Amino acid sequence: MRSPFVKVVLFVLALVGIFIWISEELTRISGQTGDQAGGARAAQAGVSVERGEEIYWGKGKCHTCHSLGSRGSAIRGPNHENMGAKAAERAAERSRQTGKPMTAPDYIIESLLDPGAYLVAGYKNEMPVIYKPPIALKPDEIKSVAAYMLSLGGAVDLAAIKLPPGFEEAAKAAVVTAWKPYMDGDPEAGKALFFDADSPAACAKCHRVGGEGGTVGPELTGVAGRQPPEYIVDSILFPSKVIASGYEPVLVKTKDGRFLTGVLRKNEPTGVTFVDKDGKTLTVPKAEIEVVDTRQPSLMPGNFAEVLTVKDLHDLLAFVLSLK
């Protein structure tokens, strides 16, 4: 005859077995097996398509360089329409290039963290580092953006969206060691330098902020919300180092000996259209052109290190850094 202790043990084991069976059935019925269950846990941790969409059009600043179908007008980066399907195609291409297997989620994560690894034809490597300030997306936010992009014409498996080993530690270190200017500037004095046409900087002759200024150079409204201080400093002191898409300089030599420079707008069989340094749009017919050279330095003066004092530079930088 079994002792009461044995009966209790058998009863407990039976309850555990029933509990495991019920759990497996519930998982099977809901369709969440293996990676799908992992995806559900990821969603509970804050990773979701909905959150990714919010970040894409908000904190992540993705829309400032990319459009989605007819939504948005940014042209610096590729249009993300049907990105989920494109990711699968590009992942296959990357697998052939690297000799390593790559899935659509792998490609999306690579394009977010290391955009220079694969460049779509016709575009430059000018995407900011999204896990560094000022954007500084956190791991779950990056995964959510990836989920949103995969949802655009593709399948979303949250469990398959993985960050590289050691990434979280590297991202934290990047935030802690973010570059800062060595002295504070006065943003109001910098604003005056920016908008005063007679100042040593006179940036508004070519750049627009908040609807005020020229259009020869890139719009700078919100620039500090998407680019780090070191990029902005380089853009001021070394303007030819990185030339923003859509603002490539051009030199046109005409058959009658004239040399015309500006920012290229169109280079067509009928002629070349560009904007000169005064903001005037000019078109030169092909029949009048001897040479078209697009390898010119930026139209922006490259001597600000000489004409601006140290204080001027930091005042101007303080103003531009306020444009978030």
C-alpha cells in the first residue's frame, strides 16, 4: 500500500504534467511556437511595428532623408516604399557579396547600423549614426524601426531581428563619449553672425532656417536634431569634405570662353541648369557648352578658419546646435 507521501508526490507530478500540456496547447492554438513566442516576448519588451513607425516619422529623423512612396519629399536617401520586399532581394545580394548567409532582418539591421556597407546605386554614404547623439536610438527603438521597415511589403518576425553581439555596450559608450566643443558659445551672437549679410559668416545668403534665408545651400532647419556637432564643425570649416546630395557643385565652360559655377540642378541632353552663388537659376544650352565638370569644391567658402575668431566660431556653432 502506497504511503501518503508517495500519493502527494504523484499528485504534484500529475498537476505539473497537466500544466505543461495546457501551456503547450495554448501556445499551439495561438500559433506562437519557437521564434514566434520569442517575438511575442520582444513585443512585450517594447519592440513593435507601431513603435517603429512612430520613431521613423519622429525621433529617428528617418523622414528627413527618406520618403515612403508619395509620403514625404526627402530625396537624400532611397525611397522606402516596399522596403520589406527590397530587403529580401538585397539580403540575397549581400550574401553573394560577402559569402555569408544574410536574411532580410539582417540586411535591415546592417543598413541602420552600418549604412556604408551597402549603398544603393546613386546615393552617398551620408546617413548619421543613429545610436549616437543627437538621435541616439536605443536597442529596442532600433529593432522597432527595423520591424516597421520589414512590414513595408514584407513579413515581420520580431524574434529574427537581432543586433550584433556587444552592440548594446558599444552604443552606451558612444553616448558617454559624445563629442563636445571645448568652449561654450553664445547662440544669440551666433544667430546674428548667421543672418547678418555683412558678418564674416553671412550663412543666410545661401542657407535657410525657419523659412528665412537663401536656397543655394542645404536647408538647416532641424540640422542639429539629426547630425552630431563634429559633423557640423566639419561642414563649417571643411565644406568640401562632405557635400550633401542635391547640392553638388558644377563648373560649366562655354565655347565663348566663360566659366560659370553653381549648384547643379539638371544635366540633360538639352542643357545644364544650375543655381549660382547669388541664388539665380541659369540654364546653358548644350550647343553652347564646351565642358561640364562636377568635380568642383563646394561653393561654400573654405576660409572660415581664417575669417572667424575662435569666439565667432563657437557662437555660430552654438546657434546651429540649437536648431533641433
